[in-house]
Amino acid sequence: MHHTGTQLLQSQRLLLRPFQLSDVDSCVNNWATDPATYRYLSQEPRTPQQVYDWLSTAKQAYANPETYYWAIVEKSSNQVVGEIFVDDFSSRNRWCELDWKVGQRVQGNGYATQAAGLVLDYLRNEVGFHRIQAKCCVENHASRRVMEKLGMVPEGVLHDFFLGKDGRWMDVVMYALLG
């Protein structure tokens, strides 16, 4: 493993970069406070103050070469439209788990697939992860399509994994890409 932290990555339409405190308004307006972004998640949308507090500490987090956390920036508008990050990993076993959120305004434009593809390539080829996994609520068909487009394979369902906002226990499906 060669931990190199959050590096700049880009496609024709997206720039993936570290978050900055100056991203507060963009995050608040485009995804971080929108309940629709969190529809299939156990997390609640952030308040504007929580976004500010979180971004105030981002610079310190990026000092660690084991931090993999990108702002998804739409090049045409220069707006942060989501986030993509590694939220758990094992260097010894060379696996990690990828997670993302993309704002409702840009959903359906292929941004999640593009961003995840860039990060998958980076994590495999530059960092050296062997297994990259991701999971989503079984009902989240859009995220499932993203994972399948990336070549990730469904491995199984984790039943009653979290308590949904509507009071129902939610199942999640685990996907992975090996090698």
C-alpha cells in the first residue's frame, strides 16, 4: 500500500479535489442540506452551521495521507455538487469502502459514475487497494446502477442494517470490485 491521500482527479466534466472552507455556500446550496440527497441514508442532512463546522476542520484532516475525501466539482458551474470518500479501509488486507453523495440537481447526469470511476482507478492503481466495496440501500436503484456500471458485483444483502427515517429497518446490498 502506498497511501498518498486526496489527490486532484478530473474528467472532462468534473474536478475532484479536497474540500475548502470557501465551499460552504456551494455545499449548502447544492447537496449537503437537501433531504433528497439523504433519502436512502441513515444520516440526516447537515445544517448550514454543521457544514461550516465540518469544512473548518477539513484542512487538518487532509494532512493525513490516509484521508481520501473529495469534493465533486462540476467544472461548467464551478459548484461543489457532492462528495466521494473512503470511509473505512484495511491496509493489511488491502480493502476499502467507497461512499458518495450527489445533489438532486445533478442526479442522472452520470456524475456519480464518473467520480467513482476516477476514484476507483486512483485507489487501485496509485494506492494499491485490491478490494473496493460499496453498499447502498436495496431500494436505491440509482446507486446500484452506478456500482454495476463500474463493474462492481453484488455480493449479498445485509438485512435490517439501519433504521430508516420512516421507522422501517432497511436492507443494504454490498457490491465489490476486486483486483
